[in-house]
Amino acid sequence: MPAPRPPAPGPAEAATTRSLGEPSASQDTSSAQRSFLEALDGVSESVESGAGLPAVARAAGRALDASVIVLDSWSRVLAVACSSPEDERAVLAGEGKAGAVELLVAETAVGELRYRPRGELPPPALLRLVGNLIALEVERARAPERASEAAVGGFLEDLFARRVTDRENIVARAGELGCDLSAGGAVIVVRARPQQPEEGDWRGRVLTIAERGARAVERETLAALAEAGWSRHGNDSTEPRGDRELLILTPCADLAAARRVATAVLRELEASLEGYSLTVARGRHAADPVDLHRAGAEAMLAANVAEARGATELSFEETGAYRLLLPAVSEDPTDLEGFFEETVAPLVAYDEQYETDLVRTLETFLDSDGNVARTAEKLFTHRHTIRYRLERVRELTQLDVASTDGRERLSLGLKAMRVLGIVPPGGPAHEKGAEAGRVPREHKDR
């Protein structure tokens, strides 16, 4: 005789069973809603904090679990949140499950959100709400028409070579390019060195990323690859000038605003570039546009010192004793170059010819307060080798590191080398494909 079936559980028992076993449909819905709202909250927080469009795009990428690119209504890239250049190309090309959402504000198209899911497609409702938030951010931060790089570069070169010196003319020319300098501004120098050979116009990519970061904070920022006339030569425009630099001129009312722009530039470069050595340096705020030449010279000096120190970010205020050498390098660097030639230039030439390490050994020895044992420890080299190298320094420079006068002159010679932006042989700037992050002399209009 079959065993009797147990009675069906009542409502209370059924509820208890569900609470101990699988979640109910209402619990599933509640969990999904919480996940939905948490994803949306991250994007909302980025918008409310005023972090800028690149930060909003990265938050959108996390919310949608997708690679994200924001374009304006002219199909120009405004922000990228992709894992690699290849991923960025795939999103733009619409490969795989990539999709696009038109960004509308009051039924007016302000751009497009392109995305490429890493897993499942995002819920349509979440995609629509994220798109609406990004559209509002694009409309709020939409920059004026971008002037050509040639026009911006020409203005920056004229400004820093002092071919335009009166306030009215400076403000007027900047205004023609969509930049209001009436309250002053700041200058930022950006250098990027690929740590492996790069193909294509990687310098143009660095410019685009740096400009994107700066304009996310200050939309009237000007950026270009331009010759910095103050870098190694005097003010005579007939003289050959230094390599082209990535220069950023941002209008701002105080030092804090300039600091925010520099931080945004570095953050965007670090988020969008892999395998690059980066340097972002800035001068002090110039309340009068006439003083922007001085701010540019300060940014250049800070960039040279930062590279010598291996620092990623440096302001002019943080350069210490190097600040005393600014007049020498910005007004007429002839004496400074002469002092370099009289002191450490023979060491640089010797290192380059014989692939030795005299300059680095001298720097380390002076930083170690003249202690041979400590120098050997830092360089992982035997003490006898350090003493031999220091003897070669004495023979080549006729300056003895054992004397106070010799150490002082050699120390100043090293400072002159750094301020002038002279990179000793053997560093990453001389690796194939790196080229010290400098740009070629040919002019391009991007």
C-alpha cells in the first residue's frame, strides 16, 4: 500500500520554504533594481561632482560594463573609456556587439554614445538613462569650435617668443581662437615618451588626449605642438629654436584652477595611454596676459627638472634652487650653456662615445654627500669602480670631487644641464622609438 502523500504546505509554510531556499520573484526584482540604481548612481555622482566628461564616460563604462566613446555632433571624440587603442578602434568601427545611442537635449542632437559590451547587452532602460546624463554633460561642457592646430601653434609661438607683447593684442588674438585671457592664465608643458617603438602619429594622439583632459575642466583651453622659443635660445627670431613641445594655455583666474587643469591632463593621459613615460609641468598663474611668457618659461624649466628627477608631475614652485636659474635660461642662456660646456659637457660626450656611466655616477655621488660606499650601494657597483669613474671625471673636467670648489662647480654644471633640457646618454629618451617624447620639426595641422 503506497505511503500517503504529505499535505501541501500552507501559505505560511510556503513563505518559509522560499526564505530558506531560492529567492522569490519579488526578491529577484528588488535585487535587479538595486543593481540598476547603483550603476546609475555612479554616473550621476560623476556628473554632480563636476569631474568632467572623461570621468563621466569612465563611470558610464562601469555602469554599462562596456567600452565607451562619446562623440560630439561633428563625430569628434570627446571622451574615451576603452581598455586599449585596439578596443577603441573596435568601438568606433562598430565591431561585434557594439552599438550607438544618439545623445539628445530638448530633441536636439548634441552627440553620440558608442559602446561595446564586455558581456551581456546592457538593459535598454539603463542605456537610455546613462545616455541622457551624458547628453546633459556634453551640452554643459560643449566647447567652442576648435581652432586649427596651426593657428593655435602660431599664436603660442608668437606669445612665448614675445613677438606679441601688448595686453590688448594678446587678449584679442586669444579671443579669436575662443580663449578669454582677460583674467590671466597658466601654461602647462606635457611630455610623453613611448617605452617601445610606436607606429603612426602617436604624438598627435598624445595631443588629442591631453587637450581632451584640459578642456574637460576649462573648455576654452588652447593646446598645440609648437616650438618653445625660450627653451634653448635667445629671443632673436632669426636664431634656430628648440624642438616642438606640447603646450597647453588655459585661461584661469588663480593658481588653484591651473592646478586642476594640470591634474585633469595627467589623469586623462594615465587613463588613456599605456607604456608611456609622462611628464606634466606647469608654471605659476599669470594674472596679466603680458606675463604669460614668464609662465611659459617656468613651465619649461619645471618640465626639464621633472624629467631629470624622474617625476611625473611638477610645478615651478617645487623646483627649489633651480628657480634661481630661470632668468639665465629664459633671457639669454649663453652663459648657462657656457658653464655647462666648462664643467660636465666632457662627461656627457665621453658617456655617449664609450657608453659609460660617468654622469650618473657623479650625480649619485653628489646626492650621497660624497660618500663612495653609499654611491656604490645605490649603483650596485664595487667601490673601486666608483673611485675609478670619479678619477676619470677629474681627468676630463679638471675638477676634483674631493675639493669643495670642484663639487660645487660640478653640481652647478649638472643643474645647468637639467635646466637646459640636456638629457645625458643612456637614458630611456635615447631608446629607439622614444626620441625623448619630442616632436619632429615638420609642421602638421590636425
